[in-house]
Amino acid sequence: MGKEEKKMIKDRYINPLTDFGFKKLFGEAANKELLIHFLNQLLPEKHQVEDLEYLPSERLPSSFLDRKVIFDIYCTSSRGEQFIIELQRSKQNHFIDRSIFYSTFPIQEQSERGDWNFKLWPIYTICILDFKINQPNPHNRVIRYVQLKDQDKELFFKDLTYIYIELPNFTKTLDELEDLQDKWLYLFRYLAKLEDRPAALQERIFTGLFHAAEIASYSIEERQNYEVSLKKHRDIKNAIDTALEEGLEKGSAEGLEEGLKKGEERGLEKGLEQAKEEGALAAKKAMAKQMQSANLALEQIAQIIGCSLEQLKNWLED
């Protein structure tokens, strides 16, 4: 490895929250055991995975008017359960809607198996999120299981399950890890920051993980691809963090001033509400411009912020 490459790659282990890192560790047949073990920490006993097969991740639309989607990982177990595993690093206003939309593809595909009596094989949509979703979470849960229930909160349909993993809610230290599930969550958050394999992570499955995650073992092309993926990951995070900081400062000041002016006429409470709304809008505009300066595609910016492409273009022209 030349001096330039040594300078380029600083970490010992790959970041599993990058596109390249996630698919390298969990999306390759050579590392199938890692994905199986991780899934089994999330699944009930009756759906424990013994073996799985990776399926094509690109789902073609049924007509040219429909959208095609590309899953991060799409696979089926040897018993027929189907799994969509998605990694999402940046917050999206309609991510839950998207995850439900994704689950419709394996549902539709099950109808293509010849004679069919409408019995569905279990489908799991598993979302690993590096942000908190916009849903009440009074218990600050890291993992939330969502299924169809009736008005009495009784389970109505058991074979469609959404699992949302909100990594920012996981705050345990190495000494506090209680089980294998905790250890997997810890690795998702901190693997790239580790210099050596901790004593608390000595299980056999993690021997394979640390070996697969060691950047020094990668080919030159793999290291270059990882560096591109890592740069994209950092650019998005920096753009969002900077935009939020600048946007909230500017938006809060401008919104509060305007809101308080109106508050003199309508009452302080309504004025503060106006301040909050205008501050949030200013923050979104600042975030959009920051992401554009980081050379992100307009479609991607609109998706992250949660606005239409036309609305985004208007903001950028202001």
C-alpha cells in the first residue's frame, strides 16, 4: 500500500452505516452467516433463519408508469420468509410511508407462483436508521416492532412485520451490553471507531465480522470504492448538521422577530407558533442550499428534506 493510500484510509474497520460497508458485510454471499445471525437476534423463535438466498434487489415496475425501487438487501429464507433490509442514514419525512410501499413488492410477487390461494408467506421489512423517526416513542425504544392490529390492539394479521431500529436511541457502553442483540447494535454504531476487537465481543460470529470488516484486507479497488462511499456518507452528514445549525440560528431569529411582531396583534402564543413555523422553513431552505453546495443531486435533496422537486427548485432560487 502506497503512502497516498495510507493517508486516504485512516480507520481499521469499515463503517457499516455506509452503502459500501453495509453491503460488504451483509449483502455478499461470502458473509451470509453474518446476516443470518443478525436477523435471528430480531426474529421470533418460529421464524429463526437457518439459511437464506439473496434475491435481485431491483424491483421492476408492473408498467412503465410505475416507479421502480432498489432495495439495499432483499432475501428469502429456506422456509419461504421474505426479508427487505434497508439502511437509511439521513432523516426523511415520509420514510415510514416508503417502508410500507417497499413491502408491497414481495406481496405482489407471491401472487406469481402459479396456482395461489392468497396465503402469504411471512414478510419482514427491517429498517436500520441512523436517526429518530417522527413517531411518538415515549419509552425511547431502540427497536420497534409494528404489525396490523384492530381497535382493541389485538393482532389482526401476523405475517406482515415492520422492524424499525433507531440507532441514536442505543446508548449502552461495552460494559452494559447484555446479549447478542445489544452487541450487534453496538457494532452498528461504533465498529468504525474501534482500533481493536473488544474483549466483550469474543463470540465466534464476531470473529467473522471483524475479519470481513478489516479494511487492510480489501483490494485496492474495494478500498477506493469504500472511500467514495465514506466521503458521500460524511458529506451528507456534514451538510445536514451545518444546515441545521445555520438554518435554525437564522430561522429562529427571523421567525421569532416576525412572529413576535404578529404576536403583538394576535397574542404572544400565536406569535411564537408563527416563529416556530417560519424558523423551520428557513432551516429547510438553508439545509437545501448546503446540500446543493455539497453536490448532492436535487432528487436526493428533495427526498431527504421531504419536499417536492418543484418546491426545492424555488427555494434554491431565493
